[in-house]
Amino acid sequence: MIIQINHQALTASNFDELRQLLSSAKQPVTLCWQAGELQQCGNLKLFNRF
């Protein structure tokens, strides 16, 4: 489960705003996720789909 985008905690109130970063020209996007007890972060390189 993704818990942060660009060091901002993902909440119901900012979900749409932060999700838009995944389709923006801003590169890269930092994602943090949690799987069970393990939390990790990494940079996601975005590619132009056009």
C-alpha cells in the first residue's frame, strides 16, 4: 500500500492531488509503501506517454 508521495502522507483529503503527480511531467516522484511491517521508499521515474 502506498503511504506517501513526495514525502507527503497520503490521506483521503489529498489523494486526488497527490495521485496527479503520477501523471505529471515532474520527475522523479518519491513513493513510500508499506507491506506488512516493512516500509520502504524509492524514486519512480515517470515517462511521457505521448
